[in-house]
Amino acid sequence: MWSPAAVALYAEPPAGSPRNVWPGVVTDLADRGGVIRVGVELAAGPRIAADLSPGAVADLRLAPGSAVHAVVKAQEIRLHPTRG
């Protein structure tokens, strides 16, 4: 997994070289004292969180139901084995 601070959100698919891009929908926003934690349900199924500045949330006009593209840098991804 990765830290919510490692997740960037975009209104449109980002240009350039990001390889870890997933479409999703904003489910909720929570003020965490200067950082807004944005819940995102990915189209692939899992739910993730992104920590954004209030300015970024305003610029992207994020609200529950907003379509977004989540990006995580490759060096931030960690795989963990499942149990079972």
C-alpha cells in the first residue's frame, strides 16, 4: 500500500509518464487540521485515501461524487502478502 500523502488527484488523466493511474469517484472529504483527507472509490474496486491541501481541493472543486484520477508514484508503492 502507500501513504495518503503519496496520492495525487487529477480531474483529467495526467499527461506525461505516470504509470500508476486509476479512475475513481470521491466518496468523502474530512478536514484533518490543515490537510483534507479525500476518500476515493477506485473503478477497480478498492477504496483509497489522498491527503490534499485545502487549496488543491478547492482548485479541483472536489465533492462527493466528483470523478478523479488517482496517481501514486512507483517508488511509493509497497506490496504486502495476503493471509490466507
